[in-house]
Amino acid sequence: MRELPKTASGKKTFPQMSALAFQHKADLEALEAFKKVPMAATIMRKVNELWTEKLFYVKTIGDDLRLGPNQYPHIWEMYVEAARILDVPQLPDLYLDTSYEVNAFAFGMKKYTIVLNSGLVDLLDDTELMAVLGHELGHVKCEHALYKSLAAILTDLGGDVLTSFFGVTQLIMLPIQAALFAWSRKAELSCDRAALLCTQDPQATARALAKLGGGGLRKRQDTLNLDEVIAQAKDYEKLDDSILLKGMQLYQHWHSSHPYPIYRAKLISEWAATEEYTKILAGEYVTHAEAAAIRRGQSTSCPRCSMGLAPNTAFCPGCGERIAMGPAGCPGCRQPVDPSWAVCTACGTRLAGAAATTCACGTTIKPGWKFCQKCGASSPVST
């Protein structure tokens, strides 16, 4: 256990903490699964070309209120404190929107902007609002920008609009949308953990999530009963026993980029009771330097449970954590590869040491590329 610096309000901060310290395993695995979906990389590139931050920035700066030290300074101070706790050095712009939908979101392809809806700010108390600020900064910390933005675009415009833009069929678009939304729902679980790290108050964090599901009335004296919320979430889990109800659950999730808030309140309450959370509060967490060593394959222990690992281990045998690739891992799917291979047999990525390849457009394809960065072609055609 090490002494952690604290903020003026007494909350612990986590210097040099990597997002790997709290990211949900399902978040990391689902993102890798999405990247393997055919045409996903091409769609991501085209979205990045068509929907730039400039379009969103014009709307936001013209229609919303930008917060800062001289504009709602109390909210701004909470925001700065949350960023310090999570070790987010560059603050995204923070805006207040007039919408009374209880919501907040982070958006951006290369640069983030965070927007709080007025309805959310009015409904939550300060600790609950800190949870929301921490959640949105969690997206920044976990580098969810491009993928969450695409999920937001799909939610607002729908797959039909993107199909007409990109000239691909629904048969291609549907699995991309399904895989992206499946990841997006799991990414929210990582950011709920970031919210808890900012509040360091499990009850307030769970309350904030419950209120996103309709559990809050500012003008009434009745208070939210968190025990009843957890009981409701357990009733939701029991729906798995019915094939019909389970099918309805899956159908509702298909078009959703977020898991149900009532269930999220239960999950974050459970994580607050884990050794993983306790260790982070004690200063035992993965740092940026350790995360970099893991990615380079130089780490010999699991970042989650500290179990010793054999070279090229894909999953920790102690806790099931997915381990970043080592020197003999594929840069595309992270699976172990033979040094003699030119192409990964699992995902088709060209490997280091393979002969240089040239795309039909004349661009040299470097090892690790699955698509030409100039024209987007997915298969090299000459050597």
C-alpha cells in the first residue's frame, strides 16, 4: 500500500494510472471482436472522413454554453478535480446543453468534447454529478473516441443512412452495427468504474446510474431507495429463465449502445466490493509505464492479479485477463504466431519480417497493415 496524493476535497488521486487498471475485460475483448468484422475498418475510415469534429463543434459552440473557471465555476472545479483523480492531463471542452433529457455524452474522432444536459445537472447532487463527469472522462482515458462516436452516429442516423453513404448492403452493415453496439455497451462498464474512482462513494455512483433510468424526482421529497434498485436488477437477471423474455432482451439490446442503467447500478455496487477496486484505492494499479511494457511483451506478470505468466500468454490462467501481445504475437489479433509465418493464420494480418508488399495504388504495405492507408484496399496484390 502506498500513500496517494489527495484533492482539496479529500479524494484520492491516481498518478500515472493506465486505463488498464480499471477497464472491464469485456470492453477490451469486444473491441477486438469488432475490429475483426469484415469491412469494419473501411467504415471507420469513411466515417472519420465524413463526420469530423468540425461539424459537431459548429453546433456545440453555437448552441450550447461552454463551461470554465468563469462560467459555472463550481461545476468546472468538479470537472478539473475528476480529471486530476483519473490522471487525464488534457481537459476536453465541457458544455452545458438546454436539453432536459437526463443524459451526458463525450464525442470526438481525434479530440473530445463533453456535453452535460441541463436536466441531468438539475437532477443530480454534487457527488452524483461527479460520477457522471468521471464516467465521461473515463471514455477519454480509455480512448473510446472514434468508436463511441460511430456508435452515436449509428444511433442518431441509423444503419440505413450509412448504408446509402457507403454503398454497402445491409448484410454488410448489420454485423458491423451489432458488433459495435455490443462493444459500446461493454465500454460503458469500464467508464462506470472510472465514475466510482472519481467519487470513491459506491452508493452515490449507483444512485447516479439509477437516476439515468428514471429514478429521481427533484421536486418531490421521496428519496431513491438503492436497495430496491438492486432488487429490481436481480429481477431483470431472472428473465434469462424464459426463452421468450430472453429473446426480447436480446432484441432490445440489438439497437442499444448502452446497457440498462438499473443493471449498471447493480454491477458497479458489486465491483466496489472487489479486491480489484480495493487495490486501486491502496495505490496498487497498472501505470502507464507498466501498460507500455505489457504491450511490448516485456511484462512477466498479469496486470490484474499479478500472477506470473509464460511468454506469449494470451489469457491469464489465474483471472482470465486478456494479455496484450508479446514479440511473437500478431499485431492484428494478438494471437501467438510462428516466426516463419508471413501472414497470421487467424486474421490474415501481414507479419513483421514478411516480404514488402505493394498495393494496386502503388503504396507500400507495411507489416501489420490489413488495409492500404491510401486507398483502403484490404488485400495486397503484388510483391
